[in-house]
Amino acid sequence: MINCHHECFGNGVSLKDSIKDIGLIWKRIKDGSAIVDYSSQQLGERKGKHANTIDISLLRSLYLH
């Protein structure tokens, strides 16, 4: 999940660099088409738990960068 898991487990690597790295190792024929699945972290819950809704300002920021 883009954003939620990256924020929790990205180890300081930028989201942009992470997406570039995925592109280097993704094998379309073997792995299928890559997709982006976006989620936000559920506030006050365990690390990595998806929220019921997304933070639109974070999604907008991802889209614009």
C-alpha cells in the first residue's frame, strides 16, 4: 500500500525513490501489471493499520510529486 506502509516501514527512503526502485525489480511478464493501491494510516492504531478513509491532502501531494 502506497503511503500507509511506506510511512511506517520506508526507513527514510523517499516515496519517489521507492517507486523508482520497484520499477527496477518488477518483472511485468512474471509479476503481472504493477498497480498502485493507496491508503492512509489509522490514527491511534497499530503501525500499518489502514484507515477507513484516506487523507486527501497526502494523496494530492503524492499525485503532484
